[in-house]
Amino acid sequence: MNDKPALSRRHLLTLGGVASTAAVVAPWLTPSAAHAADAPRVPRRTLGKTGQKIPILLLGGGAGFDPKFDPKIARALQHGVDYIDAARVYAGGTCETHAANTLERLQVLDKTWITSKCEAHDGPGFEREVDVSLASLRRKSIDLYFLHGVEDPKILDNKELLASVDKLKKAGKIKYFGFSCHDGTVAELLTKAAGISTVDAIMFRYNFRTYGNKELNNAIDTAHKANIGLIAMKTQGAEASFEDAWKKFEKTGKWTKHQAVLKAVWSDARISAAVSHMDSLEKLQQNIAAAVDDEKLGQLDWQAIERYARATRGDACDGCGHICSAAVGNATGGSVNIATTLRCVMYHDVYGDAEKARRVFSQLPAAARDLNMDFSAANHACPHGVDVVRHMDRARQILT
């Protein structure tokens, strides 16, 4: 029995520091500690047609988990964040297994919602990857399984793939199906998915930089009316920059930039939840603090977000690589993948994940990794004024 009191609401909101890993692991080694009744609980919303209520804050697994016992998972569970977003490729392929190790020690492996995803977008490949995930997670069923990083809407026309999804659902191997997307075709994908009954949920790029985008908002409306569960990712609108751009945020109240932009996403009733990259207990604790506090953003907070968006607009890539890459291709004959390259720069400089940055970049075709060309045409083509030339110079320094 764990007699140690859970964090109080006041302690959460004051964010007075985080104990060392050694200090926080010991009290959580019992199953009862994973669901402390007196801890403030993160609110829940219904995930579309699944009918299931999930926490509005989801624990992203992109940074990986401790192989034996991860205190972030234990802390998250204490506050009702019982949803882990995993993937076959996260953390060099270890994410699923390491998450299962902690959940198993806490005896909540089958009581925690697990979403995973794979990069196989064909029927047979998708089925194989689901089986691998089931073995890694040591579960008989996965709550939600995504196609990872969908770019081409035509993938949703693949009848063989959709038949495989139905087969896996009927076999009980996956309960729900969807996809993740974060490039320039997000709006098109959301709209198309609304007409496909097999799609239960979508995790897509959505942050303060795109709130005024009419095309995207119309697409969100269409998917929401089709009762597709919508999960926001890339909510921080991170800059593809090695500069500390977040310091340009002017704090007007108690919310940090990272908390404020999450609160902004949660203010959209169409969104069920936001998945967050939380690679430390401190980040997790701050995000939980924002989630459990029902105080809404005030006018000054919204104005601060808008000023920040304007101040960093030239550092943030929206993933519409079909525009800038085409411009460079027409000017130079090259076929470099600018959007993915800038995302790798973000992984390296903003997330501090050099391994992931280099791994994702190395998986691009050779022609798409050719950074030795003139990118000035991309600067002129970018609708958001991103300084592509500067960022690609940075990419050459860190990725090649």
C-alpha cells in the first residue's frame, strides 16, 4: 500500500521542481500507486465513433521509454493519463517493448490504452506489422492502430489495405483504425477520410499557427461531423531552427508557451486530445498542470500566442513540401525532400534527438538527400516566408 500522498493541485500548478528518478520510482512499484485516487485527474473526452473516453493529454512515445521502468509512465497514470502513443519505429524500435515493461510491472498492461502505428501502408505489410506490435506489447489486442505518416490520399483508396483492417478488427487484434499525418496534405486527408467508414480516428498536425486556415478548418469540420475521433499532434508548432525561438513568447500570466499552446488546442471542442512529446518528468508535470486546471486562456494569453506566431513564422515549416520542393526542382532539376529535411532539423535542434534526426533523414532516397544545391527558389515559393536557405544550410551541418 502506498502511503505517500499524491501531488496536490497546488504543487502541480506551482511547478516547484521535479524529484530525481531514484526518488520517484520507489513509491510507484505497486499497482495501486498507478491509479492514486487523490491525485488530480486529467479531463477526458470521447474519441469520436469509438465511443471511448480518453484523457485530453496523451503520453507520446517518440522519445522512447526506460527499458526497465519509466517513471514518466507511472506519473502519467497517477493523473489519469492512461493512453500511450507508440509506434513500431519510435526510439529505434524499442518503444513498444519498453512501454510494456513498465506497464507490466505496474500490472496495468491490459488496462492502459495503447495506440501504435506502422509505416507499412499495404494490406499484407500492415497485417505483419500488427502481429509484430502485438508480440512487442505482449497483448492480444491493440486499442488503436495507425498508418504512420500518411502523405498520399490515394492510400485510402487501397481496398486490399482496408480489407486487411477489417480482418484484423474481426480477429480482435486491433479495436480501432486510423492514420497519422503532418505534411501538406492534412486537409485533403481529413476530408477524404470522412467518407471511409473504416477510419475511426486521425492524429494530425494542428497548432496555433493553423487556427485561421480556412481549408484546414473546413476539413476538421467535415471529419468531426463524420464522427471521426480527432487527435492533435505537433501542437507546439516547433520551429525548424537551432535558435531558442520559444524565448520570443511573452508570458502574460501563469502559462508558459508550452502550456498556453496546449490550452489553445484543448479550447477546440472538435479535438478529443493532444499527444505531447514529453521526454522528462518536468515537461510531463507542466503539461498535466495545464490539463487539470480548468481556467481558460484569457485575451492577453491569446494575444501573446498570436504575437509569438508572427515573430517565429519564418522559422516554422508547415510541411507543404510539394510547393517548395517543386520550386527547387524546376530551378535545379533536383528532387530533394525539403519538408522532411526541415523536420529532421527540428528533431535535432528542438527535440534534442540527434539519432532520430539522422535516422529519418537517412531513410530518404539518395536524390531526396542532396543538399548541395541552390534553395533560393524555395524561399520565394514558401507561402509562409520560411527561410529555407538558412535551414538547409543548418541541415548540411548536422545531417550529412
